[in-house]
Amino acid sequence: IIFCITITSGLSGTYNSALAAKGKYESEHKGSRVFIIDSLSTGPEIELIAEKAQELIGTGASPDEIYNRLIEYKNFAKNGRINPVVATGIDFLGIKIVGKASEEGTLLPMDKCRGEKKALNKLVNHLKKCGYKNGKIIIAHNNNETGAEELSKLIEDEFGLFNGKINKTRALCSYYAEPGSILIGFEA
């Protein structure tokens, strides 16, 4: 049994490639099952889904049940329960864009502001609007550890604690995330 969680099909061909690989693998390995999940997001939300998969596998649930529960968990994003929010920069102008993943898995701009401090405060405001209340949160950054740490402090100041971790973006997420950007995924 294989569970594969891909970066959003709205930005990458990874999901379609995974579907092709699934068909080939299952035809060459009779009785095997591969479950593909299009995250419709990037880094932090993918990590939350992967952590949920690990948790569900540990319960001894059937593969079909695990897959269905992962799809339900992923779909909470549409209800604001898990919500990737991103701050990206247009550095030469000092303008930061704050956005979130759309239902199609593309970047949906929400705010523009001058300077990182204002962008980080906008992120905290969007967390409040999305109903965040100290659930798990993951901050990923593309060469902006200082900004990520500042955001974690703002979250702690606003919500009383920072229930999460900070990671550096890796692999394909680094390709799609602008240098200096910050991405977050969270559970309300």
C-alpha cells in the first residue's frame, strides 16, 4: 500500500505524473494499491496531510478508510480548518503579497503591503479571520528564517502559544515559493 501526496496540480504536473506512475506500478505489481492525493497546496499543508496519514496508519485502519479520511482532512481547507497562507515578496519595490491557496490550488492574492513587518501582521490577521485557535501550525520559509521566527513570535503573542514548527522549504516547494517567502499551513 502506497499513499502519495502531491504538490498542487494547479502549479505542477506532479499529480498527473503520480497518476501515470500509479497505473504502471499497480499493473506491474498485482494486488498492490496506490492512493494519490492532490494537496491543492504546497509545503506546510502537505506536511500536515502526511502527518495525518502517519497517524491514521498507526490506528490500523484499512487503506480505503485512511484514504477517505485523508481526503476529508484535506477538504477542511475549503472550510478554513486547514488553510495555507503565503507571504511572498517583490523585493526590489519592498512590496509583499499576502495570499492563500484557492480551491483550484493556485495562489489567490488577498493583500499587498509595503514591508515584511506589515505582511507578517496581515498573516496573523488572516489567521484570526480563518478561525485559527492554537491548532497545529507549520511555517515554511524560502531563505527567510528571520521572518519565519518573527511570525512565530507574533502568533505566540496573539494566540498565547505557537503550537508548531518552522521548516525551510525544500525541493519543488522552493521552486514555486519566491525567495524570501513564508508559507503557513494550520489547523483551526
